Amino acid sequence: MLFDTHVHLNAEQFNEDLQEVIDRAIAEGVTNMVVVGFDEITIKKAIELAESYDFLYASVGWHPVDAIDMTQEHLDWLKELASHPKVVALGEMGLDYYWDKSPKEIQKEVFRKQIRLAKEVQLPIIIHNRDATADIVEVLKEENAGEVGGIMHCFSGSVETALECVEMNFYISLGGPVTFKNAKKRRKSQRRFP
């Protein structure tokens, strides 16, 4: 039994072959999936898919790259959606310092608001982190995000940081880059993750 906690079946790339992709996943032993929403369009599609398939669930959140576009109305909408029976987490949220669309301070503010909402509605969170590990950990600690815990999606930090996150009630998720030929050091260190 495999439970994939982070899929984007709601991406437009799957519009033509969605059922085939789902069928292949099931054939390989994937029994459940969380379709991760991260903006208006993908959140609506995540909910729609979760309602259409018994084994699909949804998460709802605002991606840090688009933090500058998030309004109070969006946050209120996320709160409303959090009570949906198929919504199992808030996110994908976090910090992304690679792209330059949303200023860091706005990203942090939106991240904090979503953590506070997660604590209010008692749902775990799904963390997106790109080139922002120290700030992510700092915000998680300051906001006491361990109350709800969650998943550090596609984690690429150090063993020490991973263990720090585990202590804060977070699971460590390894993404596709761990399979790259030049990821020997990453694979070696990630063997030490719980």
C-alpha cells in the first residue's frame, strides 16, 4: 500500500490523460493520493477530483511564489474549504526564494497566516521550501507549527535540519531529485532520516 501525499493531478498537463495516469498509479500499488492545491484554479480542481474519486483527497493552500496575489478573501475561502470532508491538509505553503515574483516579507506574512489558519482548523500543513530553509524553520518555530505538524515536501536540507523538523512534528518527504545520478551525497545523508 502506497499513499502519495503530494500529487498535482490538478495540473493542466493531465487534462488529456488523467484517467490513464490514475490507472497507472493504482496498478503500481498507490492506494490513496492527496491532490495539492496552491492557487484558485488548482484548489478548485483538487476539490473536484477528491469529490470524484474515493481514494483521492485534497489539500488547499497558497503557494509562496504567488503570495503577492493572496487576499484576505482567499484566506477566508481556505478557511471555508478546510471544513470540506475530503480536505486533509493546508498547503502547499511556505517560502520560495528562487523565483522573484513575491517579495520575501510578503511570502513570510502569507506563510504565517496559513500556519495560524491550520492551527485554528486543526489540519496538518504541507511545506514548500526552495532556497529558504533557515527562514522556513524559523517561521515554523515562531508560529509553533508543530501543534499541527505536517510534511516537509521534497526536502533537500541537511540531516540536522531534517531531525529538527521531525522534532517539530513534521514528516520528511523526498522528491524526485534524490534519484538523480549526481545526488549521491543527498542519498547518503537522507538514509539517516527517520
